[in-house]
Amino acid sequence: MRVCPKPRGTVPMLRDRLQTLDSEWRQAPRAAEFERLIEERLGANRVRHSISVTKVLHLVAGDLGLDTDSAVSAGLLHDSCKSMKNEAMLDAATRYGIPMNETHWSKPNLLHGHIAAELSRHEWHVADDSVYEAIAWHVTGHPGIGLLGQALFFADFSEPLRDHQESDEALRLYDAHGFLPALRYAASAKLEHLRKKGLLIDPNTEAFCAWLETQDDV
Ligand SMILES: [Fe+2]
Ligand SMILES: [Fe+2]
């Protein structure tokens, strides 16, 4: 993977662009449908977060030359299963044949990305495989995921409604050094947070961080 940093001085700061291009993402063909869908499934705070992720992802996807309509679908639907109860989560994972590791049994909520990816494909008829992959791996990351998945991981971590200061730093790094350094920072800060709190760490989270270090920077 080779991602060029944006030329400094020619592109407005990401945070400014988020304000000035507030609703451009709503032009995506299925934006209204998926916004209604998450309003029915999620609480108000989670809906606000999902829209904020969608705005960041829409802009980053544009910068990286990705399909912005796919970005809007991935952003809006990524947490669509976050409110499911643990038992329903495990039932759905079994039904869809989602491979589970030890951390999933202890903390079924880690499956919410994989289940949302399956529902997106089978129930909501999102045919784009890059959307499926991005949603599936947004919680932990995964070595080798495509650019849309990487961008969703970054947007989910850095969207401005997040109350941790690392979100600001990730946005700053994006503007100062480009996508890959900002994503590396987001992935390692998330891992560090889990370690500090003594929380269960999915092996994919560590593997994703290590993989990002092997990717080409420019
Ligand atoms: Fe999530
Ligand atoms: Fe999220």
C-alpha cells in the first residue's frame, strides 16, 4: 500500500472541512435509508457518533480516491448492531458462521462489527465487499484490510465527538503528515488504551498494529 501525504498548504484542515461540508455525505444514494435504519436500532448518542464517523470517513475517502457512497454506507452501518444483547450477538454469530475466538466468548460485543457486516450484506443488500470488510473489522482492525477498512478504523477513532484527546491528535496527524501516520497512531493508541485498562485484547488488534508498521510510508 502506498498512500501519499496531502500537499501542505493546499488542503484545508480536516476539522474545518468537517464543518464546511457538513451535509455533503447526505447526497449518497442510500444515506437517508441507512440513517433511518440506525435511528430505529440505536440510541441518540450512538446515532450522533455514527453520523460523525460518516462525515470523517466521507472526507477521508475522497482524499484517498475511494468511493464516497461506499464510505457513507460503511460509516452509517458500522455500529448498527452495537445495541444487541450478548446472547443475541452470540446467536447471530453462530447463525452466520462467524469464526469466534476466546475474546468473543468473554466479550460478545466485540462481534458487533462482524454481525453488522453480515446484516448489511444479507438483510440490507449492500453488495460492495469493501463495505462488508470495513464494517466487519472496524472494532479490531485486521492485517491486510483494504483502504476503506483502514479509513473506517481511523474515522471511528478520531471523529470529533469522541471525548478522548487522542482523537484530536489523530486528526492533527492526518493534516500534518497524512493518512498512514495518523492511522498508525490511532491503532497504537487504541491498543495502549486497552492495555492500560487491563481489558481483553483481541489478537487482531495487535496484529493490525504490527502490520501497519510494515506498510510503506512516503
Ligand atoms: Fe463499533
Ligand atoms: Fe463506532
